[in-house]
Amino acid sequence: MGLSLQEQLLKAGLVNEKQVKKAQHDQRVQNKKNKKKKGGAPTQPNAEQKLKQRRAQQAEQDRQHNEQRRQQEQRKADKASAKQMIEANRQPLKEGDAAYHYVDANGQIERIYITGQAADQLADGKMGLALFDGEIVLIPAETVVKVLARDKESIVSYNDPSEVDEYPEQW
């Protein structure tokens, strides 16, 4: 059998051993690329569907995650806004001899002693009790309504005048 072209060129001294090895390497790389292009493993329609389905599921998960994050940011902003409103409109709760009962966040009935005027305002729905930095404070009804729209947990007690039934005259 005759010598290959590379061996002939090597014997003639036109190329050296390093150039031959590089040419062989380049040829192998080119062959691999050609095999992939021609159809080494044909793409299956089923595999494409699965890929599209995975992408759609991932997009839906991303959308849900972004929506949850947006809702958390909104709740955080609402809480900060409610706290700011309470701080701006709070009135100190003066101790007095009138007992006022309310239900706390845990469902327990709590009692505080306040002035008679404050108790009347709370009963009439003109004032409300709010929690500010672990302390109960009085806030006006307008502020209570605004805070309730943002953060219901900040309001401890409020008698909405529209929900309060008037006592009959004979009482």
C-alpha cells in the first residue's frame, strides 16, 4: 500500500511532525462538527414540546414569585404608612377611673382604665385605640379609617358609628 499524503509530505520534508498532528486534530474537530449538523441525534418533536412546557412553567413560577414579592412590598409600604399616620395623630392615653374593655389580637378581653371623656369618645366611634411601638394610643376616627384601609393589625379597638345601633328611647 502507498503512503498517505501526510506521510509523503513528511518524508519530503515539506512539513514537520507538529504540523501533521495539528492537521489531524483539526480534521477530527471538523468531522465532529459535521456529524452534529447532519443529524447525530435528530431533535424529536416530543422533546421540543417538553422544553416549551418547562419554559412555560418556569415563566409562570417567575410571574407568581414576582407577584408575591410585589404584594410583600405593598404590605410593607402599607404598614409603614399606617405607622406614620398613627404617629402623626396619636394622643396620649391618660389614666382615669373609667374601665374600657376591648379584645386584643389573641382574642383575649383586655381592660384599661381611661378618663370618662376618652371612654365616651371611644364608645361613640369618635376615637379609636391603636398599637404604636407596643403602646396603646388614642387616634381620631378619620385616622382609624385610613389606617384600617392599610393595616388592620395596628387598630386595637374601634366602634364604627355606622355599625352601632342606637339604644331605644325606653332604655
